[in-house]
Amino acid sequence: MSRKNLCRDKFLIQLSGLIFLKPVKKHPGSKKRKKTAQLKIHDTIPIPPDHIPEGSVFKGYNPFVVQGLKIQLYNIKYLLETYET
């Protein structure tokens, strides 16, 4: 295996024919973690199946989170005081 392939396979940087043992840095925030655990849930909606076969037993829910963006109107009326002198 050539040095270039070895560097590419091990994510090493090769400069001027020399191998530097410096791993390629990952982007900030790329760590895999549960991001929905910290979300504030505004509404919970149960979704029943379309058809339940006879004799079926309820075992619980399979939760999933859908993130959305809600834009609301917010109007302000300013009352500018005026005086006559």
C-alpha cells in the first residue's frame, strides 16, 4: 500500500512527501447525540392506525418528533405624544 493511500485511509495529512500524524478535525457540532431530548415539546398528538385487526393488544407508542417553524404576526402601534404651545 502506498503512503498516499495509507494517509487517505487513516485520515492523515500528507505534505511534501512527509507524513504528519495529525488527524483531520471534524466540524464543531458534528458529534452524534440525541438532539430532540433537549427540545421543548409544545403539543403531543396521538396518531391511531387506520385499521386495527381484531384481537390486537395495545403495546404503547413509538414516539417521533417533527420540528417546525411557526411564524406569528406581532404588530405594534406607537402613540407619539404631541403638544401645542
